[in-house]
Amino acid sequence: FNDFREVVQIRKALESYFLPEISSCLTEDDFSALNSLIDKMEKQIACRKSFNDISSTHSEFHKRLYAKLNNKILESLIVMFTVFQQTRGTKPQADENFINEHRRLLECLKKENKQLIFETINRHFESFDNL
């Protein structure tokens, strides 16, 4: 799983750069749509949907998050990360903590607090350290 760790490192670096950049671009409509996707993931987890279903919704969340950047390469990378994770069978816990991390991230983005955004990203990727 060394290759997966390398992919996670790249994703963490991308998110650490791009998330603080987009915090000032997001509107209430964006936050509403993002919250709806988190709610959908939460329901999928509660209904014990497949990991692929949950990760596809997770990918939708991240694509929506970065949509305002109009960066097609970033969008392609998000999809690639999802496909890579699904095909490698690497399945981090999709649980209440996973949902709460995404809700915390949205709160930090709403506040446009770059330090909190960075700390939240680091905390989120800690779950991949033991894979």
C-alpha cells in the first residue's frame, strides 16, 4: 500500500493549498449543496451502502467544493483519487467521525480561517496514516 500512501500525500498537499484558496469564493448555495452531500454520505453510511457508493458521493462533495476554481485537472485528480481508492480496496473508516470531519471543514471554510482549515485537513488525513 506504499503507492496509496503516496497518492494520499499528493492529495493532502493539493487540499492544503486549494482549500484555503476557495474559502472566500463559496456562497450560501455552495454550502447548502455541500451540506446536502454530507447528509447523503451520512445516510449511505447508516444504510450500510457500499464503499463505492459512499466514495462516489465523497468525490461529488470534493468536486463541488472546488468547482469555483474551474480547474479541470484538479477535478480529474479528485476522480482519479476516488477510482484509485476503490480499485485498491483501501477503505478508510466511513463513520460518524468521517462525517464530522467534513462538517468541521465546512465550518472552517465559512469562517475563512486558513489556520483552522489547515489543521482540519491534517486531522482528516491522519486516518490514512495507519493504512
